[in-house]
Amino acid sequence: VENLEILRQIRPLLWSTLGQSLMKHGEWQEATLAFRAALKQRPDAYDYAWLADALDRLHQPEEAAAMRRDGLMLTLQNNPPQ
């Protein structure tokens, strides 16, 4: 059970790392799939930003803007004003 919990926590990080590596090689479409997989398992502001960058490269500015907005909302949710 403990190993399953560790795997559950690591899997989104692996997807995110794969997405970043794919972006470095110009594999924009594949990178979006990796970031979406990471976000499905664990919402993360950085992954939203990476996904938005990949979508920009694919000439999808509306969806990129939506991902940036979702990332910003997540950040604001996790860090409410004092």
C-alpha cells in the first residue's frame, strides 16, 4: 500500500518531466499530452504554464490562455490573500 501511494505521488511528476523533455525537442503535440496527463492526476500551476507554452507553439492561443487562467486560479486558490 505504501508503494502505491509513492507511485501515485510520483506519476504526475514523471509526466511533467516527460512533457518538459518533449518541449526541449520541439515535440509540442506530444508534450501537451504529457502535461494533460500530469494535470489530470495532480493540478499544478507550473504544468498549466508549460501546457500553455506548448499550445502557443501549436498556434492554439485561446486554449493556451485558458490554461494560463486555470493555472492562475489554482495559484490564487492555494495562496489566498492575507
